[in-house]
Amino acid sequence: MSQQALLKPIKMGDLELKNRVIMAPLTRSRADNEYNTPTDMHVKYYTQRASAGLIISEGSQVSPEAIGYINTAGIYTPEQIEGWKKVTDAVHKEDGKIFIQLWHVGRMSHPDFHNGNKPVAPSAVNPNDKAYTYQGFMDTVEPRALTTEEVKETVQDFKRAAKNAVKAGFDGIEIHSSNGYLIHQFFNNTSNHRTDEYGGSKENKARILFEIIEATKVFFPENKIGVRLNPSLHGVFGTEADEETIPTFEYIVEKLNDYDLAYLHLSEPFNDVSDKDFLVTNIAEHFRPLYKGNLMINAGFDQESGNKVIEDGNADMVAYGRLFISNPDLPLRFEKNAELQNWDRDTFYVPGEKGYTDYPKLDQEKVS
């Protein structure tokens, strides 16, 4: 076995991961059926990628209210549980490990998904972005602010989703608190104008995340729960950062040390934020000293930079998205230093096998 840092095993709670090449959560919009249920295509897609140290599933909405994209597979009905069970069974047969990412998009949704009703959010502030609906891209609208009681009900939606994830056979869960979606909206001053216990101070803005951790750990031990954050998100997904943004995330990350989590999953900036002196341009380097557990990093890494961030001690695992779309056997390609296949962006979110399950593995490539 190669001595590359990415290919060394790692202990994550009581799970032994065979490598540190993680499959990032990737929305692929292939659950194009009445029940938004995973299909045999999902089974094939995830099984092809079971050589990852860990697969993190596409974002799976925790309730009908949480939907914000077409054809995404949920985790709130018996049909969805059964669909995901086929996926986890197949991945486990290939000696793979798989977490489900629990998702609520909040204000990044559109009335088309909610029988004409407004999507919900911490506050009634339009992100002024686009939502991808069955009619194509549509302008977002001003959302409806959740009542205090509804925030608590949303926490229970995540708890029920965790219970369903156990039934579906997942090895753990990742709480999607990132990328401008509902939980992240609570962290941010431009989207959270609340005056109740979920707004104002950084402790209040972060409260929903810790309530969700407490609720979901009833069904998964802490060491099978991951949390995803994107501290320097700015100018995308309707999110505008400010001087309080990084201190809020520093508070969250340090408080996460109170839990024996499977990992903390951080994203490097999605765009150039070097002109914003209140944001951090090197997320792994900045937050590594603050977090004591397993740190996973993503966004734009290749084989060389992935090995380096681990060797430098700034992360323990690296999550790959687009490279895992086009290279189902990515760890093997890293081990062999083999050529990597390019992805086809035009097929990321369309129905069908093309660009989903038809990327060849290395041995198939040689045959063809």
C-alpha cells in the first residue's frame, strides 16, 4: 500500500476507515419519481464508489418543508427509507462505509416546492438568488420566518430523520450546517434578524445546531455524527458575511469540542474572499488549532494538495466531490498515480445514467 497520507487508514469513532479519501456529499437530482426515493441507479452509483474511506450521501431532506431542489432523495417516508436501505446494503457488501447528510434548505427553496406557500427561514429576508425548480431556475422569494415553536419542530424533524437513517442502515449522519442552507442561515446576520432565543448573540444564533446534535444523538452516538460548516462563505448561496461571521464560527467550532463527534467537515472558500479582511482564506490552517477531533476539509483539492494538507497537520481527511463523480475508483487512481478522468458538468443534475454511473473504473478503462 502506498505511503501517501491520503491512503492511510484512520479511526473515526469505532469505525476504521480504510483511507482518508472521502466522497463529499453531492446533489445529483436522480430521484425523479413520485416519492423522491432512491432508485437502483443510486444503488449502482454509490456502490461504484464504495472504495472511499467514507461516502457522505447527497443532501437528504428531513421533511417536505426542507425540499429546495428537484428530484432529491428524502429521508422522511417509508418508501425513502427502503430506497436508502438498498443503497446502504450494497455499499456494505463492498466493505464501504456511508453516512447520510441531513438537509434543510430553508430560504433557498421556492413556493413551487411547497404548494405555492413561502419557504421558511430564520427571518423574512429574501436571499435574492435562484432556486432550481421543475420550471428551471426561478428567483427566490421572501421566505416566512419560523416561529420559535416551529424552530423546535424543525429540530424534531432532524431527530426523526436520524431515526429513519438508523432504519435505513447508515453508519452515521452528517448535519448539513453549511452553504447558505437553513442552519447556516441562523448563523448569519443578514439572514437572521430574530429577537428570540435563536437570534442576536453568537450563542443564540448557533443554538439550533447544538439542539439538533442533542436530538440526533438519541439515535446515533456522538462518534457517528459529523457536522459540516462553511465559515468564509460570502457572495454565494445568498449569504453575505460580516465582521461577526468568523467569531461566530470560532465559537461553534470550539463548542463542538464538547462532543465526541465522528468529524468536523469544513469547506475552504468557494470564491475569492481575499479582499474581505474579516474573512479567513485558509480555513483548514485557521481552524485546525481550535478543533481537537477529526477534521475533514474540502473544496478544490487534488491528489497533491490533499496529501499535503494532511502531512502538514491541518486536516485528517479530505472530501472530494467532482473528482469522485468522474472517477468512481478515486482511491485506486491515487494509489496508482493514474490519470484522472474529467467530469461532465452538463450531466451533474439531469436524469439518467449518463454522467452518473457510466464513468469507467481503471480496469474498465484499460479494457475499452
